[in-house]
Amino acid sequence: MISYYSARLYTILVLIIAFGSCKKEQQQLLLPAEQQWILDSMRTYYYWNDQLPSQPAAAGSASDFFASLLYSKDRFSFVTDPGAEKKEYSSFAWYGFEYALLTGMSTPDKLTGVITLVVPGGPAARQGLKRGDYFTAVNGIALTASSKPVAEQLLRSGDGVRLTTAAFSGGILQEGVTLPVSYSYYSEQPVYTSKVLSAGDRKVGYLFYNQFNGYYDQVLLNTLAGLKQQGIQELILDLRYNPGGDVSSSAKLAAALCNASADQPFVIYQANRNGGRRTSSFQTTIRENNYMPLSFSEIAGYRVSLSRVFILTGGGTASASELLVNSLRPYMRVIQIGGRTMGKDMASFAINDRSIPRKTDLVLHPLVFKLYNANGQGDYANGLTPDELVDEWSVLPLLPFGDVQDPLINRALALISASPTGKRLANAADLTTAGTPRPIRWRNRNFPDGTYDITPATNGVLYLVSEQTTRPALPVEVSGDRFR
């Protein structure tokens, strides 16, 4: 027999459970189906899924809802709408050029546009624009601090622009002709230029590569093969504006540069607790390409067989470009020259709604993986710091890619051929064979000018020891037959 109190307690529990179920259903109904799908996807795949709000409020649009979920340190996750009629991209996407706006080149209140990159064969190139050109107005609107947002929007719109060009004459920036640049379809072939330069008695290959695009991997490999046939002994790889792209293309290039084996790690993917940790070898990563799924042995035939590589970087160097720099370091010496990179040390993939019927046509691109190299090194969200910090803007006008007077290229050639002052350094063997320190003259921004002794160390590094002190200075690496 059930007592009154037992029956009453049972009734209360049923009411609580029923009320809780209704409340849960109400919470689910608070989010439109499209936004609920976004939340579910982010809870599954997003790297920072532990930072997602437990009960996010609905937003006015699905895109706004996605943005409201992002972790405060996330700079790169985004969402796209394939059905949107009007898109804003960039001057690069529409017209095939990139630019920067500088102050102080004419009057204090005016800005000056500088063309930093022109895609060969693109709309801007067909109008005669080239790297280093100046412009002072867009669609007749003079460039100033107040008009900057308007000018930038015009350059993103794809509606066509008119650039008022300018040039220095007698130290004064004077306006020239106005060039119309209209959108027309073009395809960027990312190997812009390659050539052989000289640094002392060394043949130096130079390659400007602007995007890791799997469709053009064969072009990249053929270019490396051509440089190899010309007998290069060093390589300068220019990635200063390369925003990244296919990870598999990055692995192909790395395999052609270093002496890693097929089963050695190229990249380590660290996901959230749902995804765990995965190591991808060179062979595996190279095969992840729909355009050109070569085997590792096929890539090996293009190897340039160098002990080191000089990589030029800047704030536009991102994603797969940074991955290349970081993933090469366990296998060869990488000398990074230029500016700090963007700091995209993560990867994403596209997430589509595959349910029937679809809840949304939006495509999510959340950050999903942290990227590490074979030694477990990564976490460069603040960018990769160069070994040699060089300001690209120290020489104006900007010079063509491959010009030996370009500050970044010039620094690489100086390091290859000589000491920072231009003198050739002694061979490493000459410094160590005798087993006793030998004095040399060393000039470097890390040390005071003076005479230093070369002292071998057990870790294969040479130390500079001053005449005035026995305390070791900074370690100096030995690579190949040159002492740096």
C-alpha cells in the first residue's frame, strides 16, 4: 500500500521531470534549426570547444551566431555563404594586385598607395602596373586617413577601379596618369619567378612562390628541377606574401628540399578531445592531394639536396607557409629572413550540412587542429620570428622579386657569400681541425667589434670567446663548408 506521503513525493518527482523536459525542449526551440546545427558542429570539431557558451543566445543571422561562438583568441575561423549574390574579396582576388598605404611620403595628411605585388598576367599586370608603383587616389578620391575606409571598400568590391598613379620627380611625389582596372577572370600561377644568382663563388637559386596550390605542384617541382640542373648550391625561397594553401603542397616542397624519409613525420595534428592527436608522415601528407597525388619516391627525384635553405618571410607569410618553415627545421637548417610571420599555427576544414533536407547552405571553416613539427615544436600564434630581422620597406621604391638589391635577398646573399660586412668567412674545417682556438675578426650586431677565438664545443657548435673575457658569447652554428 502506497502512503500519502509516498504518493505525494512521486507526484512531485514526476512534475519536476516533466517540467525539466519541457524546459529542455524550450531551450532547444530557442535556437533556429540553422543555428542549432552550427552549435552542434562547433561542439564536435572546434579546437576550443571547451570555451563555447553552454547556452548561447540566438542571433539575428546564422553568420552572426557563428561569430558569437568564437574564442577570443581565434583570428581565423570564418563562415561562407555560397549563395550570396554579392561578395567582397580583395584587390588581389578581383584585380590581381596587393598594396599598402603609407603615410609621410607627400604631405602629412595624405596617404600613398604602394603596389606590393602584381600577379603575372592578371588584370593589373595587363594595365601595366608593377610592384613598387605608387598611387594617390582611387576613383578620384584622394587617399587620406579619413577616406581610407572608402578606398579600401572600393578595392574590395570588384566593380572596377581607377587608380591615379604617381612617381617621384626631384624628390616630390607627382601624380601621373589614371589607369582603369576592371575585373576579369585570371588564374594565379604561384611560381612567379625563378633565377640563379651569385654570392661569392656560390650559385644561389631564387624562387618566388606565392601560394600552395596543388593544381600547380608540377610547375613548382619542375622549377626546382630546373634550378638543380643549373647547379645551384644554395636556395632562397621567397614566401614573404604567401598566405598558405594546401598542406599536401607544403609537404611536397619540404620533401624536395630536405633529406627526410617517407615515413618520418611532416606534421602533427592536435585536435580537441574528440579528435585527439594524429601524426602525418611525409608520404601520407603528400598523398592528400586531389590534383597531383604523387608518391614520395616520385618527389625524391626532384630533390635539390641542400643542407640549408634561406626562407624570406613577412607579415603576409601564413598558414601552410609557416608550416613549411616549422616542419623543415627538424630535418635541415632553415635561415628565416625578413619579418615576423602572421601566426596561423592551426588548420581548419570545411563543414557542410549533409542532412536531408538541409538546414543551411552555409559552409563553416572553424579552426580544428594545432600544428606541430616532428620535434613537437609549434605554438607560434604570435608568428615565427626571423633569424635575421630585415625591413622590406628600408629601400623604396620596392624592387622586383629576385632583384639582388632587395633588402631581404641582399641579406641572404651576404650571409651566403660572406660575413655581415662582406668578408668571406673561413671554412669550418679550417677553424676546428687544429684543435686549438684560432683568432678571427668578427663583426656582427650580436657582438662588439673585436677579435674572437673560435672554441669547439661538444654539441657541434662553435663559440666565440672575446679577448677580454672567457665567458662564451652566443653560439654560432656550422653548416656545410661555411662558418656562419
